[in-house]
Amino acid sequence: QSALSQPASVSGSPGQSITISCTGTISDVGGYNYVSWHQHHPGKAPKLIIYDVTKRPSGLSNRFSGSKSGNTASLTISGLQAEDEADYYCSSFTGSNTWVFGGGTKLTVL
Amino acid sequence: QVQLVESGGGVVQPGRSLRLSCVASGFTFNSYGMHWVRQAPGKGLEWVAIFWYDGSNEYYAESVKGRFTISRDNSKNTMYLQMNSLRAEDTAVYYCAKDVGIATPRGISNWGQGTLVTVSS
């Protein structure tokens, strides 16, 4: 199972919005609505920010939103804040009853 | 709140074995699937394995199939990862993770802090 494709890096200024894409195939992202996004500050435990493509965990800021079109899922962060600077990973269920992550995207807040 | 605490990491020689443990608390352990995920130094996250809530199914990444075995003891709220025939490329931080879905797995909702496994002679 090949890793999902994410841009290596994105950047934005405080207050701006950014979108991170996650491209797979019909066998993973395109075939199931079990896409999630995780925020990872190096040295800390990763944190779930989006699950089931569009759902936010209880208590998480509505600045984070998810969507999907075909084989590509997207994470949008609006109103960028300094603490949003982290690595972001998408993940999807696959037809092999396994899971696959994207390669990760480093978000820099300028 | 959900807590996942891994242990058992360390330095091990190539070809040897190691068993990781993950003790869970703050939720009904026997209702959720549990995952292992790893991150090699300087690399991204890699899904390793899942064990369904009731033990009915277990699935592995191709990179570990036949060498790693996932298991759980619902009476102890504990999950294990038995790693055999370890290779240098298995060097990573190993994370224990809880699934978001009750019974049917839907993806990871909570993560542990991780335990470092270093395979080196």
C-alpha cells in the first residue's frame, strides 16, 4: 500500500487560510469515508483534528475543516495562528482492511 | 480522559525480539479497536497493525507481516506488539492508538506518547 500524497510543505501568515491536500486512489480515499487528519508537534503525541472526512472532535476549534472530492481529501485551517505550526498527516482506511498515512505536510506560520 | 501509556522500547540487536505494551484507561477498552503506528527518525507516520475490539480480526502493514504480532488482553486493558526478526529499518518511535469507532474501526482518535525502539548491533 503506497502512502497517500501530500505536499511536503505549506505556509501562511497569521489570520490567513491554508489548505492541505491528500491524494489517494479509489482503493482508499476515494472508496471510503474514513479519512482523518492528525496534527503532530515533534516530540509530542499526535492529535486528531478531523475524522470521517469532515467531523471535528468535541472541543476542537472550528478553524479546522475537512472535505473530500473523488480521490482527494483536503484539510483547511482558517485564521492561522502561531500554534498551528506543526506537521499534518492524513490517513485513510483501505480496501485491504488496513490503514495508510500520507507522507506529512509541514505547516509554517510566517 | 483517554490515556494510553506505552512501554517496552529499548535497544535491540538485529534479528532479536522485543515486546511492546500499551496500558489503556479512561474508556471502555473492550469496545474499541486498537492500532500501532510508528515513526522512523526524520520520517512520517507509518501504520503498523490493528486488533479489533473483540479479537475477531487483526491486520498488518506489508512491511511487518509475518514478523510482528498484535494482541490484547481486555481483562487488563492492555495491548501488545510482539516484534520478531527485527531489522534496522524497524527503528522508530512506536505509538499505541485508540480507534474512534465503537466496534467497527473508523480511524485513530487518541494517541499515546510513544516508545522508542532502536535496532542496532
